[in-house]
Amino acid sequence: MKSAHRLPTEATDRIAKAVAAAELRTSAEIKVVVSRYCWQDIRDKAESLFYKYQLDKTKDRNAVMILLVLVNREFLVYGDKGIHEKVDEDFWLQVCNAMREKFAAGDLVEGLCTGVERVGDQLATYFPRTEDDENEIADEVVHED
């Protein structure tokens, strides 16, 4: 990685492609946000970013954000009301454990892609893609400084 504060373009392109592929199977939205640091509780930061990027505005309230904080070495998978009504806590733990395994092996990009794929699988089950589906949220990774 060139900088401890940003993922390289090749990495963010790969993650964005994973998001686009996952969203081909679901009407839900997935957003990956990479933050340099977090001076507050990561849940509070995730909630703030979720609203900042208007992920709470999707038609079915079924957006999921994956937040990675580089300096703090933390991450959180944050879902909106619609997905929380469908899945239990075990789902979120499984996603986080799969990601944590990749992160522990030193592969941030694979960890994020794994999280996107796992979330996409569940979203496709509960919110299958419809013929008239629109991509409500851009697939690109956001760097939050």
C-alpha cells in the first residue's frame, strides 16, 4: 500500500467491481467507505457516514455500508432498517468473522471484497433484483479523510 491513509486505485477499483457484481443480484445497495482515522466510537462514525452518503434514502431501506478505519485498524458493517428486519445477529457476525480472517492475513482488499460478497448473498435472498431496479448509490469506494 502506498499510503497508510488511502487504498491504491487498483484496490478501490477491485472493490467497486465486487460491489457492482453483488448488486447485479439484489435491489439493495452496498457502499464501502475507507476512513483514515476515527476519534469517536466507530458505531457513531458509521451512523454519521451512513446519513452523509444518504444510504438511509434507498427505496426499501436496505443499504449496507462497510466502514474500514485504517489508522485505528477497525471495521464495521452497518445496515439499514430493511435488512435488519430480515437477518439476525449471527449473519453480521459471520460477515465480520470472514472479513477479520482476511484482514488478519494482511489482505485488506480481499477482506473488503469478502464482506461485499457475503452481504450481497444475503441481500439477494431477501431483496432480489427487480427488472426496474436502479442503482441508487454509486459503487465506487469513498475515502473519508
